[in-house]
Amino acid sequence: APPVIIPPVPLPLPDLTSLNGRTFNLRDELSFPYNGPSTGFNWEISPSAAGVAAPGAMNMTANPAPFQTSVARLSLSPLNLTPGSYFLRVQVVNGSQTSSWASTTISLAGDNEVNVRVYPNPVRVARGDNHLTFDQMPAGSTVKIFTVSGRWVNAFSAPSGSVSWDLHNDGGDHVASGIYVYLVTDTQGNKTRGLFTVIR
């Protein structure tokens, strides 16, 4: 009788639940728990539009093949990715055997500190300055203004990443001369703060 060939047990699919929908910094490491047999992992990352994979749109032209790691971890630092939404696929390798691909979407954010330019600073009203401009921010950022003692002054959003403030508080009154604190928060929750001066 011919020998009975027992097909290999399929490798467990990578469980990417811990990565699904999360936002990572460009210097973070992607990792997930995997307890099955493995000799390595294949990773693919491609830019995603609204969470849908862009077929063949690998961001890394120098290395279009999957990234390979010996453990279930991938460092993002060497990949030279840009902030945005990405489609992630992972496959388990065990010798000559491979699992099916598991997939999820992740977002990558830039440095935790938001870039912002604030000008003119100081604001000299007697010189004709009647607005303070916040720009070069990520689209959708919000700006909050406080006195140095922590009292609320005003807040506004910057859908395009730039907004101009008319030096009025949220009650419509002109703000007094003094030093003020601004807090900028982008859509990923990254923040930066700084000071500006109003001179009347």
C-alpha cells in the first residue's frame, strides 16, 4: 500500500488585533503575540486610502519584497515611511511552510511634537498688528489659548493647518497686554505648546 501522506497542520494565522486601527510613531516597533511554530515573518506595508489597500502601491521602491524578521516584531525606523494610513499584511514562515496572510490597517504619525509657526511674536498693536497667525500645522489641528496663569482665552480649529486669530477672547473682548500660552493639538493627539506676547 502506498504510504499515507499526512498534510502538515496549517500554521496559525497571525493575530493582528493588537495593531488594528492604532496610530504609531514613525520610530515605533510593530509587534504582536504569536505562540505557534515559526522561523520567521514576512511583512508588507503599503499606503492605504481610507483603509483600502492600494494594489501594488508599495511605498518602498528599493525593496518591494516583503520585509522579513525572525520574530513577530518590525521596527519602523529604517523604512523611511511618511505619516499617513497604511495597509499592513503579515505572514508566518516555518521552514518551507507559510501561513495565509493576515491584514489590518494602521496609521503612522510624525514626531510627537506638532510643528507650528506663530507670528508676529510679539504682537504690537500700536504698530498695526491686529492678528496672530498660526500656520504650518497638520490639517485639522486645534489651537487653544490661555493666560500664563492658566485662564481660558479662546480656541479655534485649523482645517487647512493655518488659522488667524483676531486677538479677542471667547467673549469678544480685546485681550490685554501680556504673555499668553498656546496649545496646538493635531488629529492624532500630538501636542505642542509655546508662548507669545501681546503689546498694546
